[in-house]
Amino acid sequence: MGIRSTARILRISVTTLVKRIITIAKEIKTPILSYGQTYEMDEIRFFIRSKKNLSWLVYAIDKKSKQVASFFIGKRTNKTLKAVTKTLENADAKTIYTDGLMNYQFIISKDIHKVKRYATNTIERKNLNIRTHLKRFNRKTICYSKSLIILNAILKIYFWG
């Protein structure tokens, strides 16, 4: 459901709902990663404010527990990808599986980076779940995010709340 419809059902104003979402998200802490785990990493394309403002959600999941380890929102650049890979490398990742995006081979060290045919099935399924549950990530929709702050808060609640 969107912000306005949620506010209508709860019988509160949109501003109050947005403030509550931000407050709840601030209380959620990033999960502590276990050392030596295997991860899958992928990105999802979406828009903020208009179709001219293309952004990417880059995130990684633990292959064993299926939990989101880290995420970052930005343009499709090495800086955005490095924000997530640095978190995984700090957790001493054993293996990081990705799709065939060329940027990954320059960012992730060759000894832990793997590109295999069916190695990213779990994260691709998670992409589908995100697109189904959060309309702002759906393809060909009239729903979009207006604010990066609210989007980050909603993703924190969705992933770790």
C-alpha cells in the first residue's frame, strides 16, 4: 500500500505517517554480519521524482540465511557498488556471487568474486518480491518515490524491521 492509502486506513495525516516511518527506521540497526559467509549481490533500477532521475538499489543477501546484509541507493556507478562490497569485504566474505555486470570485476577481488549461471537465483527472486511488495520498484507503474530519505526508511523497515 502507498503512504496515502495507509494514512487513510489508519485515520492519520500523511505527515504524521511519514514522521512515524522515519522514527521507526531510525531505531532499526544494521544487522551484524557473520565472518566468512557467502553472499549474492544485485541491483534494481527505479526512479525518484521523475523518469529522468534514474536510481539504483544495490544490495547483498547472505546466501545461507537469505537476509539482506547491506544496501545502498545511488546512480549505477562504481561508488554505489563499492558501498555494498566494502561492507561485505569488512565481514571477510568467503565468496560474493554476482551477475555479469562488468563493474563487479573491477571492484571485488578476483579470489572471492564468482559469476556462475544459477548462483544468483535467490537474490533474483528477492528482486521479484521487492517489486511485488513495494510498488515504487514495480516496472511500468505510476507509483514512484518522492524522497530518498523516505525510501531509505521504508527499505530499512522492509529488510530489517
